[in-house]
Amino acid sequence: MRISRKKIERITVEIKQVDLYNEAEQEKYKDHPNMANSLVEVKLGFFQKERYEYIYIISKKSGG
């Protein structure tokens, strides 16, 4: 399993392929063609946006 996080800046948070990776992996894979692909959009309530700073993303670890 892989856990990453993304800063909540708006009520609607778009999760992209690159968001599944930690910062070091994001730098390593930044030039791969599908990293900017959108996977899902999550709409938070106003109070969740105000209460939490990050959304945590749990995904299956791929490869290797």
C-alpha cells in the first residue's frame, strides 16, 4: 500500500496520477507522459476544508 497526501486548497480537490507519489518520486517521474492525468475529483464540505489541511490518498503500490 502507498500513502501520500495533497494540500487542500479549495473545496474541490482534483487527484492526479502524480499525487499518488511522494515528493522524491514525483521529481523522478515528472517527465512521464501520464503524470498529469486526472484520476478523480473529490468535493469536500466547507467545514472539512476549513478543518483539515491535507487529504490523504491511499493507493495500491504498483510495479517493482
